[in-house]
Amino acid sequence: MIVVFGSINVDLLFGVNELPQAGETVLCADYGKAAGGKGLNQAVAAARAKPVSTLPVHMVGCAGNDQFGDVALDALATAGVDISGVTRSSSPTACAAVLVDRMGENQIVVASGANNTLAAEALPDAWLGTDTVLVLQMEVPLQSNCEVIKRAKRRGARVVLNLAPAGPFPEELIPALDLLILNELEASTVASHNGLKVTSGQAAAKAIASHYSVTTVVSLGAAGACAFASNEEWKIGVLPITPIDTVGAGDAFVGGLAVGLVLDLSLPEMLLRASVGAGLSCQSEGAAKSMPTAAKIESQLEDLLPARRL
């Protein structure tokens, strides 16, 4: 099974010609509303990308007892995610202002709301076992994440951490991770926080993988992604598409990697499926609703060259 412990948001989406500079006001014709948050997006991505219909995907998070919470939970349930692990709070559902320009680039500001109330106790022990892949991000309290990781490892679960947004993370827990996923900026930030001297995000990911003996995947935007493990290093490109909206592409990538891990695919196979899924997610607006199905991913695997060794 896949268990996602993380954030639940509703996104307010603004399409702008250009992203604003500091102190600048920009206008747009309209805005939209959609479920989002890294946790929710990754749960939906995994549920839609799984090629095995019987593979359960559980969401553990906290939403407000409000209309935005209803929108978020409906999106999860519609995608086939089990929401019995989602609690409701008197705090408002988290909300993100998402600005997307005509090139598909974005800026995002998140008001955390009910995400800040998510406790480790919300995750049942019954969902932590040797058949579990646990997926976490950094939009909920750090203490809750750390407690859940420790519990998961004691019970034999595999743990995937998308360390985003980047920030301080207990160094002693990094080797406990089965998969660490970052973008270039996040990799550089983590390396800097832990005294690793590097000159690029890719180099930072390689240094983290070596220093902590943790399989590390770094997304490189339009340049693809790299993976570094104990005895192997891989690079993969991107699906040849013209992006409409890149919001949620990173979450599609994480969800795809989680599916690959629970299916025991090889690292290059995981990269291929996740990269195709991430590319396909950029072909429509919105985050959760843009996540591709397993059938769509399967149909376009041959459109991307397989990962190559570095």
C-alpha cells in the first residue's frame, strides 16, 4: 500500500501574462479554484498512476471543517484515494495562491491553516508494515513528520521524503529514508544546511546520497532528473511537450516514484514512469486534476528515452 502523510490545500489559480516582481501588481481576467497541496497532489498522482487497481492509496492529513475542506476531500475520493485517515479541524483548510504565467512557470504562496494541526497520531499503526511505502513532504509540522518516520522504520515500512519546501531536517534521520526527492534549489539548501560544499543542485544531490547513504533523486526542470544510489547513477530527460501549466508536475513525479517503489521496479524504470507522468501533468491546467492515469502513462513510455547511466 501507499500512505501519504501530508498537506491538504485548496488552490486559488491565477493566470497572468507575467509573474509579478517585488512591489508590482498584475491583473488577470479571472481565477479558478481546485484541490491541491503537496500531500493531496501526491496521493492523487499515485492513485491515478498505479497500474494495479487493487493497490490501496491512503491519505493522512487534516482539513478544515469548511467548504474548502469539502472540495479537497471530494477530489481525493474521486481519484480513488482512501480518506478515512483525514481529520477535520476548527482551523481553516490550507489555501494557496498560485500564479501561472503564459510560459507555464509559477509562483505559489501557501497559508498553512489546518495543515499545522496534523499530528503523528493521525496515522494508524495498521497502515505501517513491510508492504507500506510512506510518502511525506514538508508542508506539515516537522515534529509530526519525524515521529511518523521513526514509527514507520520500526515497523518495516519504506519511507519516501519529498523535502519540499526545503528547510532544516534532522540529519540523523536522513539515512533512515529509502528515497529522498528534491529539486535543485532544495538539494542545494539541504547540502548547505549540513555543511556539504557543492556548486550545483545536481552535485548537491550526489553529495547528499554519498554522505548519508540514501538514494536521492533530484529534478532538474526542463533538463530532466538524476538519481544517485550506492552503486548507480542515472539521468533521464523530459517528455517532448509544450507545457501549459507546470503546477503539480513535481508532485506527479513524486507520486510516480512512490508507485514504482511499491511495485519494486528498478531505479531507471521508476524514473521513466515518473518522468512521463510529470510531463503529462503539464498538459492541462491545475494540479490534482491534471494527474495522468496509468493507461495514459503506459501509452507514452516510448516517447521518452530510457534513463542512461552517468
